Amino acid sequence: MDADVVVAGAGPTGLMLACELRLAGVDVVVAERLAEPTGESRAGGIHSRTLEVLDQRGILDRFLAEGELQPVGHFAGLYLEFDESESRHPYPLMILQSTIERLLEEWAAELGVRVLRSAEVGGLRQDEDGVTVELDRPEAGPATLRARYLVGCDGGRSTVRKLAGIDFPGTEATMTALIGDVELPELTEDYVWVRRTPVGDYSAIAFEPGWFRVITSEFDRVAGRDDAVTFEQLRESLVRVAGTDFGMRNPRWVSRFSDAARQAAEYRRGRVLLAGDAAHIHFPAGGQGLNMGVQDAVNLGWKLASVVRGRAPESLLDTYHAERHPVAARVLHNTRAQSALVRPGPQTDALREVFGSLMVSDDVNQYLRHLLNALDIRYPVDGDHPLEGRRVPDADLKTAEGIIGVHELLHAGRPVLLDLHGSPEVAAVAGGWAGRVDLVEARGEDDHWTVPAIGEVPAPAALLIRPDGHVAWAADEGGAGGTDALRTALTTWCGPAAHG
């Protein structure tokens, strides 16, 4: 084998997945078709759950140092408020995709990830033992890599998805949007959020002195997927929508997107898996796509590593589709709704007015912000404890080394069995998974933990936290969730015990 895993695509999803695999000791190669990073702005924000994921790995400060926290967000251009009690990182971070990719690639280099550039997947063949990946390398000539698994993180037009024969059903485009990095010398504002006009809408966000990321949307035009995109088209579109081009000049990059929404019918076929835009595309309302891709990677990485290293059965990989496919389906659903809410016309104006008045309600505001920040996601796990299946709150813990947050326990990307009441029974069960699961004894600082979409729940006595930060098992003192259930959870998510 040339590698345990080949990851196709060095965008945020592919890089995050590669880093997760390397943390677990897996030999991984990233094949990227581009010779160099583009430097294009593209996506522009990180939501709460992704910020937590980065914090779980101990690298969040790198991103906070280069972005700007925003105290408000929006749903279809209607303002949302965030709740500081729900997360240690409640606010979105404005940061360009190009910066995110640079920071992740730096982390990947530190971990020893191999990145092959100018290397595009041109073919693949699966068998019982692995995948043969054919690479087209214009500068170095064709190459072949042999790996146990291949993960397609190669975007909405994924070659890996097509070669694997995985269907990509969904809805066609009904509008056209243009995006570009340009100078707007006549625009006096630094930020123009979604501004609707009788023709469509536009936004302009300054990302460095003098430079803006401009987006225009027109709902009476549907461009072909392969039509050329030019700076002049963007300029003319801004004139039609905004009535002026604000002196637009010096384009760095221009592209197009639409409200087409598609999702892979299966996230795994044999030894080929999909993540990020290769698995789902949608109208980029609310900046959910990049975040969902990174969260795909964190869900898949530890599972794939466990299977590769022989610590868990291959059936563990089936939980990746079971958990992440519904999450993407929810995002496609809410972005279709947002696409409808930004269309021009008096009927939509009336709908937005009604919708906006409903958003004054705390319950409505909470529901919509959870669609964006994903803090309420609950995976289907056995057990009925309110924490099970949900991401673990970053509660303060008292340890021998001092006060730390729960998420600090996940820096190594390993499962954590957290014992808050010093239970001999928990320690005895943990012995069967010594070396695979970190047993941590601590004391909680709070009697109750805040769980998004639920509220406060009593602090648990013990809990098993998966490497992605979701709770696999939890128990209250003298209550539900005994050691038999713990053994079952450990076997399900960490493989059979080494003894007993």
C-alpha cells in the first residue's frame, strides 16, 4: 500500500479529514488538482459548532487571530441573535476560505500529511483489499496510488463520486449568482449585507483594505453550468441589481453559483467515501457549506482511522452516512427556504415581513440559529439520556492540573471516558479499552450543563465522549446508564474489548 487513505481535494474538508486521520496515526495522502492555493475568498465564515471543533483540536486560536467575530447573523438577510449561554464560542467568525485553507494546510504539514499538488483523480478501481487510484499529473506524468480507502472531498463536480457511480439527485437551479473579489472605490460602506432590490439582491463585504467580496443574485436568469464567467458579467449584474457598479475594478477572481441543491444518495460505496461538497451542494445561504464539510470530516476521520488500524469493524463506517446524511438534508431544506425568501417581488416582501415578525420570538430565533450553527444536532445513538448523541457542552472541570474545559480533553482526537464521581465501576469497565480510550477523572464546577434546544440538564456522573465531541453514553449518579450500557457503547464506537 502507498497509503492507508487517499483524500481527493485539499479544500477545508479534505485538509481537515487528513489532519484527523494523521492524529490517529493513519498514513494519508491528499491529492489536489491545483498546483497552488488559489487565494480566492470563496466562503467567508465559521459558525459555532465548527469553532468548537477547532477548539477541540487545540488550534482555534490560529483562526481567531485572523478573523473577526460577528455578534449577529442572518437567515435570508433577516437578522438573527445568538445566545452566549449555548457555547463558549456563540458568534460566527468572519474569515475567508483562503485563510482557512492556509491555516489547515499549515497544521497538516505539522502533522506530517503528504499533499500532492497538480494531481487529479482520473480513475479508480476497487477490490476486496483496497482502492487503486489513478492520478493525472500534467507536470510529472500519470501516477498510481494504492490505498485501503479513498475519500472524495473534490467538490460539487466530484470526479470521485462520478467514478464510484454514486447518484447525486436533487433540484435544478432557478437563479444565477455571481461572486468576485474586486475593488469598489465608490462604495463608502465596509459591509453591505444582503440588500434586496426589484431585480435581485447584492452584498459587498470588505476583507482587506480596498478589496470587497461582491455577490449579485438575479432570479430571472439561469446560466448554464459550463458557461464562461467574466468580470464584465459581474459588473453588468451589479449595475442591474444595485443601479451602479461602485467603480468596480481590478478583479482577482470571478465565479458563479446557483440554488441547485443535490445530495449524494450514499456517502459510502465499498472503499470509497464522500465528504463536503462532493456529498452535497446547495444555495450558500448563511455560510453553511464549508462548516458542514469540516463537520463531515470530523465525524468520518476517527471512524475511518479506527477501521484502518483494526480497532473497529468496517460496519462502523456505515454510521457516517446514517449520521451525516440527515444533517445535509436539513441544510438543503433550509437553504431552499432561504432562496425563496430572498426573491424579489411584492409577495415575497409580504412573506419576509411576516417571517421577520415571527423571528422576534425567542423560540423562532433559536430554531433558525440552530439551523445555521448546528449546535442542536443529535445523532441516533442508543440510550435516552438527554446528552447522548449530542455534542458535549464545554463545561469547566476541576482536575489535578487546574480548571480546564471538557473540549480540551479532545485535543488528541481520542475517545474520552470522563468520570466525574470517581466510580470504581467505570474504571473497571475502562480497563478493557486501555490504550484506546482516555479515562479522565475530574470534578464538575457546575451542577447543571446547558444543552442547546433543551436548556439546563443535571451535570452527569460519567460520560463517554467520541473523538468528534459527541456523547456516546452518559449516566447520572444512581440513575440511568449503567455499566452494561457503557460496555455496549464502548464496543459499538471503539471496537471489542481487549479482554474480558
